[in-house]
Amino acid sequence: MRKNYISAMLITTVLFLLSGCSALQINTPSLAKDTTIKTLVVLDRPHTLLDYRLYYALTQSTQRQKLGLKFKLHMANPFLAKSIDMPLKMREQQLSMYADINASVKTLLKIKESKPEALSMSSALFEYIKNNPKSNLSSAHIVASELMKDFNLMIIEPTGTTALHPLYYDKKLISVNGYGANVLDLLDSTYQLMLIDHALKNNIPVIGMCHGAQVGYAYAGGDLEKYFDVEAEAKNLAGNKHMIMARENPYGSGVEVWNLENYIMTRLWNDHTTSFENIKYPIAPYMKKALNISDNKDIFINKEFAQSLAMKLPVPKGVESYTMHPLSSLNENMSTVITDFNSLPSEDSYVTQESTKNFLDVFKDKLQVVDFFKYKTLYATQYHPQYVYNDYDTSLIFDFYTQMIKENYKKFN
């Protein structure tokens, strides 16, 4: 089943764009005393405004629960800081961090080259900063601390351009370029890791979605890997070979279609922006328990994916809870893969024997992959709940987030 979300949220989009400001107020029904949550939203590199669907999801969940919260959102993007309407101090902080990290590219490569094999690159980065207090990286880290101390929440958005740089997950890579990433991705990843470091050390909640989850997983010391054979995928793309697989959803929502083209995605192969598959899976037990929902009650969400990196098992030390990606150990569940293509709905007629074979040939089907985890005050989903907020009970994810944010504020402020 496929949906188009553009018209459904058109009004929300218009209202958001008309706001035209970098600090956006999300108002809830007035209670005895409203609480303002100052929020730093880390944007994708080309963007100057946050995703309107995130705005919609936060607004709806906050108002429906009458939590008495106001979210004051500020955008963070050092690459376009001069183009974003923000306080002068914030602009100077982001530009300063960018300059210091940009001056440290060779240093980052040396850190990777000399670090012990057992130490993650993110841990090696902060170990270097600790031991070299006069370095440019240390200077950027100090500015990150100054920036984060003004906020009660950080959100790292999904991205379409920015990638977690493989220097932080490929154990052998010691280069600025690799897997399609470049020096800008290295600057971006380092910048975001520094913000996460200060947020978690100061009990500030961090919500990471897709790219944000991957950066958080790298920070925690987790292993990541490309979902697919990059060379084989490139060869198929060059030959205009589609890599599309259909399988039966185990929770009764019918056929789910997975497309591989630079990303593993649950989206129409020729429309990656507006048409999403309906991928029905249970909500994370951790969220269910936090929302005081009975174990006997079935709660389902739409896990909407578009990703190229897999957050692999084992989970890092300190992770309190996690759930597994629907395609984990696909080779052990091949019976779910549809081979009777005449049985497919007409809307999925583009799935063929050839496209299925191409998908399975390229997909690394032995990976054990995480799609949600909690680490300290970081809550991260590989999927995009804000895109499919109204499907099943997906909105409960944002009910969980907003309740968690309020409880955290009351505890630490």
C-alpha cells in the first residue's frame, strides 16, 4: 500500500514557510505554567529551514497531550550560517567551529592512522582533544560546549546530501574520500559528533532520525557498514538494471516493496520524494513501556526507510534498548520474498524476477541491523516517523518524545 503525503500536509508547509524565521514557537494549550524547550535543530547541509513534517509531528503530539510545552527552535548549519536568520552569537559560533575543523582535516587523518584498533574513531577524536587542549579541534569542541549550553534539546534531521563520513566507521579507510563521501561530510560528521558529546555529557536529550541515528551510533562506538555491495550496485545502475524486491509483511499489511538505488528504501522506484510504502511493524517496546501501554496491546507504526548505512550488531556498551531492522537476516526468511509475480497488485507490477535477483545479488543479507536504540539521553530511529505520522500509531513515537522531553526538563532544570 502506498501513500502520498504532500497534499495531506500542504497547510502545515505553508504555515511553516510563512513563518520565515529561524526561531520558531510551537505553542500548546496554556496550562498553569508553560515550559519553553530551547531546541537546536541540526539541518542537512543544503537546508536553511527544518523539515515541515517534523514541525507538524511535534506540534500535533504536544497539543494533543496538553503538555504545556513551547518549543523554540533554532537552526544549526555551519555551511549556510550566513544565510540563516539566527542570533549573531550563534552564527559566529557555528562559523568558528567550521573554521577550526576545516583546519584540522590532516589531523583527523593522523588520529585515524595512529589510533589503537580496538578504539572507535569517535573515541579517538575526543581522546585527542583531551590530550591536545591548544589544538584547533579542542577549540571547536569548546565552542560546541558554549553553543549547546543554551539548549534543552537537540534534533539531528535526516539528510539527502550529507553522509556520515566513513572515516568514522570503516576501520581501514584513512582518506578524505570514500564511499561517495567527501571533505564536507568529514567536517559535518565531526561537527555533529562534538555537539552530541556535549549534549549527552550534560543530560540534554538528543533525537536522531536516519542520519542522526547513524552519527549517534558512531558516537556510542557502534559499527556501521554499507547495506549493499557498492561496486555491484554501480554496475547495475550503469546498466539501467532495477533492484527491487517484494515480500509479504509479517504483520498482515500485505506486500512491502524494497527498492535499492543508492539507498535501501521503501519508496516507489521512480518517485523517491512523495510516495512511501506502508511498512507495518511493532513500536519499540521501550517506547511502549514508557507510554504505559499494556504488553497485551498490539501497537504498530509505519517504518519508512531510505538509508545506505546499516547500524550493526553487537550494539555498543551502554545501549539500553534496541529493535531490529525488518531486513535483518533476510537470508533466514527467504520464504517471505515473493516469487509469484503474477500475484502482485497492479501497482507493484514493476517488481520482476530480474529485479528481485538484482536486489538479492547486491544486498548484504547476512547483516544483523539495528533500527532503534537508546543511549544515555540519545533516542534514535533509522526510520522517519515524521514522514508517516498519521499511519497506524506512528504518532505515539512523538508522544513518547514530547513526554520524555518534559520529564527530562523537570529533572535537570
